[in-house]
Amino acid sequence: ALIINKKNTAGATMHADCVPVFVMDKKNKIISVSHAGWRGVVAKLPEKIIKKFKNDFGSKPEDILAAIGPHMMKCCFEVQQDVADIFNKHFTGCIEYRNDKIYADMQKAILIQMYEQEIPAPTITCADLCTFCRKDLYFSHRRDKGKTGAMCSVAGLK
């Protein structure tokens, strides 16, 4: 995760199924852009970013805006039982069983972390777009079996 608090500075991360997560404190002029794969989600990267904003910069939940960008969503993010067990250990309701397959909902797990940090729901924007489904718009590492490009997520302060 990149945390930026200097004017005229930007940060970027690359994605091709993982989750781009943006956090901004509109009052203290701090931003973060991060790349969260399933390991980053279960390691609670979004929660850690928000805690850092609060502890190091004095951010208040009501001043924080957040966004979750396009990523492989629960419709397509198939996982094995070992990954499902890890999600179930940390989050409630983020694993779905259908047609003898297991799917993880990274967006819901991130939202749970944001809500636990008291970020108001109306200040969180979700793209609700699946990189795997939307071949017309996005690269997908899993869909294209590693022979693909990547998207760049950029955030900066003026």
C-alpha cells in the first residue's frame, strides 16, 4: 500500500484480478492506493491502512472516503477449501458454495473491514465490475491464463 500526504504526488499499483483499494482523508489530505489479493484481504490490508490513517494522521471515520475498484468478484473468484477456510476464519458470509465449487467475496471482506473501522457506508464506492467477466473492459490474469496485461490504479494529491 502507498500512503501519500505530499501535494503534487501520485502513487500507482497494478492489477489484473486483485482488488484496487483507495482510501482518502478529505480533511487531512491523505490518500492511499493499494493492491489487495486474497492474501492481502485476509491479512486485513484495508483495515491496516485505515488504522494508520487514524493513528498516524488523526483521521476521523467521517472524513474518510474509500473506493473498491474492478476485480475478480464472487461470481468468478473460485477458490479451494484451504482458502475458503482462511476466509471463514476472518470473515462471516464471504464464502459461497454453488455447483460443487467454492467462491470467495473479496469485496464483502473489504467492506466488513471498513465498517469495523466505522467508515460510513455512503462514503464507500464500489465499482461492482468483475475483471474476469468483463473481457471487453479488463485484463484478467486467471481468465487469460497469465497471458495478459494489467490495469494501473493511480491516486494523487494536487
